[in-house]
Amino acid sequence: MGHALNKVLKDFINRYQLLQGKKATLIPGWDCHGLPIELKVLQSLKSKERKDLTPSALRKKAKEFALKTIESQKASFQRLGVWASWDTPYLTLNPEYEAAQIEVFGKMFLEGYIYRGKKPVHWSPSSRTALAEAELEYPDEHISRSIYAAFSIVDADKSKNELVKKHSDALSVAVWTTTPWTLPANRAVAVNPAIVYALVELEGRVLIVAKDLVEAVGHKLEKDLVVIGEVTGNDLAGLHYEHPIQDGLKCKILIGGDYITTESGTGLVHTAPGHGQEDYIVGMREGLEIFSPVDNAGRFTDEFCEGSFAGLSVLDEGNQAIIDHVSKRDVLLLEEKYNHKYPYDWRTKKPTIFRATEQWFASVEGFRDQALEAVRGVQWTPEAGEKRIFNMIEGRNDWCISRQRTWGVPIPVFYDGDGEPVLNQQIISRVAELFREHGSDIWWELEAEDLLPEQYRGEGLQKGMDTMDVWFDSGSSWNAVTKQSPEMTFPADVYLEGSDQHRGWFQSSLLTSVATEGQAPYKKVLTHGFVLDQNGLKMSKSVGNVVDPLKLVNGGNNQKTEPAYGADVLRLWVSSVDYSGDVLVGPEIIKTVSDSYRKIRNTLRYIVSNVNDYDPRTGMSFDELPVLDKYMLRRLATIAEDMEAAYETSSFVRLYQGLMRFATVDLSNFYLDIAKDRLYISGTDDYRRRSCQKVLYHLLEILTRSIAPILPHTAEDLWRYVPPWR
């Protein structure tokens, strides 16, 4: 239903603009690459077939699957009456599109906005690839196994603070983490200089905890913690503690940042630069090792503790093994379950991890201010969308654009014998040219020597095998479509998608366009909410509350219980909801909308039946009309102006409400009711009948034009009966 809502809203806008005499173009498009399709293909194969599958064979099957899905969706949208260039859609798998995408990538690289580096990224063990923020979802019901742990300070006797020095034999820092499996990668404990820390006694230990959290930590440990003194974060910085996992490793307490608060935990933060963004930033500043002993499948490597944890899944038995290990070392203070939002792979529905890997990134730093200025220059509907995307861009980190998958557009890079990337204008132009002629499949079909420009052959360069994030695919559409099509202009007049695209397509398009063109790729952005069932619940196949738009239009197997309402009823439903927020749909709601549609249709049919013998070319003038008819025409003019204003602002619910009031109150209950005598009793050429017919004619013509973008099938049917074109 979400796709139906989206496409019909776009159709409302385009059909209205067409009626205003403008050349409105909707070029439908499909994002064809990415993990979802790749997984569908792999799931359809037997185990042996998957093992024998070459990258080229996988890509061929993925393309077939994508094209088949496109044809199915295309037929559905056409059935809804969506007017578009269905014969010439844009597909991100088309060679021309892929070449245009490579050009965008190349421009950003040459401007210095794209680089390769080792940083912690969202990593999906279930998909074995890096993920962008837009590819994550955060379910509320995730439960982590959190622990409180005590790391023994080893050089407190060297502290300048007398209180710290006094308790040097028993002093430990208390930390809290929801990811015990990251403890092997711990390289520091971070403190906040603005926080006051307390020294508290606990069973022979002296723990350091944020003063404001002493009571909360004591409650967790079920102990009365006695405060014996206070210190600052600066007093602790520079001290060292014994690593909780690795024997003989000493790590430092250092100053962190504002992310260290007293809202939860202990006020001291376990820092693993290879497994977190803030940790990484602190680690780079302090020169810490970016250590991440986890492989692509989310299992520990043999890089610590002599490999005794190697092969264990960090989200399962590996996590348990670390908890057991710190317990044996008398580091564990408490383990407890912790319910919180946690990032999941949006496709596999399984938890992700932060993991430092070599990836390609797009940095926003060089053009962030320009991007924020571009946001201000766009018209956002609803207005809250501007603040939302502004805040996202203002605070966003670098965008990880590389993926370790096969079905996608390859990053056009080569590597020398030392593993250093080789990429420049000549290589970018060569790859774009090859993709435009043959498509990106050629990257897998040819050797590096054949892909390279002639002057780079014979140097032993190896081609990279990473593909681009699908959001880079879709984010290049302004270059592949609007700038390439003679029917369209750049920037586009309108982008219209769901509100989730503030962090998806709206943002990726804006960033790539500002980075290479210096401006936003759109003038106006409209967003709609999600479609929920009639009880306000998220639709789910397992719950059985999914509403199929085609079943509403064509009817189900049992036409009595699942009647065919037709496309115009579904379209009228779209106009009846406030799409700026989440909208509801279901059998009862559609039935109500169907009743409304019937009122509109019956009213217009009644008018049609009474203008059959009317010729507007011989009708009387406005001044000759009686007062009632003059009033009705003025009322019609007001309604027509209101509906036009609603179209101009895309306020379709306002249009729907105005239309229903006019059809029901002004026409059915008032004017048409008292006009019956004039129409049925008066003679054919009687003044009273002719004056009424003039009003009916204008009602029919103007209302038919006004409803045409919303109810195109009904309007087309009516237009055949509007004199004198019947």
C-alpha cells in the first residue's frame, strides 16, 4: 500500500500540472541492485548451486529477478491509473545509468570527498557486509547482556592526587558496557573533565564512579557504597589500568568528550576504537590502536589470548565466553539484561555490530556548510522535514559507501602491489566508457589489464571487488535521469517519497549533487507517512493485516466479502487522508470512501442526464440568470478556486473535504433538490429550465476538470458527455 500511496500522490501532481498546460513528466524508476535481491537469488538456489555460483552467474540471476519484479510492479501501477513513461523507465542496472553513477563517484573522488580508510562501520554478520545508517532499523525489544566491570589501576601511587595515591593498592575504575564482546579491543577508559567522580568502598575494593551515579550503581550491585572522597576527571587522566582480558597489557585513562554523561552507567566509558564512532575519534586523537579482532562473519579471530576465543560468534557464544573470562579474572561486578534500541540489518532482521574495516567513505566535511545552505533553499512539505534533514546533515559522520557484495555497481578502483589504491581521471573515464557500452557486468568478465587505460597496463594492478552502497546508486539519479533526459530539467521540480527518505534518497541525492554541482537536485520535497492498517497497526504478513491494493481494485476470490472497488476509489482514499503523517487503510475505511465516491459519481451522473439537450453556444448570459443560479455559479467559482489552491499546495485532503461538502450539501441537499421542478416540469425551451441547465453545464465541466487528477477514469467517462463534445 505504501507504493500505491506514493505513486498515486505523484500522479495527482503530474495530472494537475498537465491540465495547467505544462509538460509534466514522471519517469518511473527502480533501484535494482543491493543485498535484498542478492539474498532472494541465493535463497532460491540449492546448497551445491550456491557453492558453484560465480559472481557473473549471480549477477545474471539477480538481474533476471529484478527485471521480473519490475514488470510485476509496473503492471500494478498502471492498473492504478498512474500516468508515466512506462516504456522508458530508468533502472539503476541500465548501462547508461551505471556510467552516470561512476561519473558522480569520480567527481567526488577527484574533489577529495571520497577516501579509503580503516574505521568502525555498521557491519552485518548475517549479510557479511558494511551497512549505511539508512540500511538499519532499531527495534525496541532488543535485549543486550550488559555488565559492570572493575579495571584495576596499576600506577595510582604515581598520581598527584593524594586521595588517589592513598588508595593505590585497591583502586579500580568501574565501567558499564552493553557489548562485553568488545572488551578484547579495549584500549582506554575515557572520563569527562566536567564530571565529579567519587571513590567508594566495595568489599575490599575502592571503585571510581561518577558522584551522581553512586546511588544508582549501588542499587544495581545491591550494596551500600560508602563515599570516601571525590576527584575530577583530570585527576584520573594519565593513569593506567590492567587490561580486563589480555595479560600484560596496560591501558590509559584519558579525557573523552561530551558523550560521557551521568545519565546511565558509571560515568567512565570503556573505549574500543575499533568498535565505536566516539571511541574511534578519541582513539585517533590519542594515537590508540584501532583494534578489531572480529572477522566478516562476526566471529573472533586469533589475534588475542593466543587464539583461545577464535571462531566464537561475538553476538552469541563469544559474548558468553568473554563474560565468563572476566568473571574468572575477578573483573566482573554484575551482569544484567538491558532492553534498548539496537541496530539491526533491515533485510535479514538480525543484529549488527560496529567493526573497523578497510572501506571507502564519502566525507561531508568539505561541503557540509554548502549542503546545509542548500537545504534552506528547498521548499519542504511538511515544514518539519527541513529541520529533520538539516539536523541529520549537520551531525552526520562520514558515509561508508563500499559494500562487500556482488550485485551492485563496482567501485572503479585498482590496487598496486602494496595494496594502495590507484584511481584518477583517466581510469574513471575509461571505466565509465566501458560501463556505458557494456554495463557493469564487464568488471567481472574482464581482467584488470583489459579494464585499465592502455598506459596503466603491465603494472600488475589488481581490480577492487567492492560494490557501491545502493544509496549511492539512487543518490546519483539526478545525474543519470534529470541531467540526461531532454524532457526534464535540473534541478527537478519535486521529489516525493516517504518520510524515511530524509536519511535515505533525499539525503544521498542532496549530498552527491551539492558535492559535484554545488546545488540541491530538487526545488521542492514532499514527504508522506507510512500506511498502517485500519486499527493503526503496522502491516505484517505474520499478523495477517496486509492490505493488497490490487485486491481492493480488482476484488478477491470471493467478490461478496472482497468486492472490486476500482482504481478511482483507491485514488479517492489517497486524497482523503492527511499524507503528511501515517495513514490508515482497511476494508471498513475503503467501504466508507466507496460510499463517498458513489455520492460524487451519482451527483455528476444526475447532472449529465439533464444537460443532454443543452448547447452552451446558444445559452443565455450570466446577467439573464435568476438570483439562485447566479449564486450557484459564484459558489462554483469559489469551490473551483479552493480546489485549485489545494492542488497548488498538494493539500489533497483539503480538496477532498471541499469536494464532498460541495457535492453533498450545496448540490444534492440544496440546489439539485430544488431544481427538480424546473428540469422535469418546465418545457424544453423554458427560461427556467435553460437557466438551470447553464448552471449544470458549468458544474459538469468545471467539476470534471477538477476531479480529473484524482479520479481520471471517472473524469474521462464524464467528459464524453460534456456538451458539445459528446
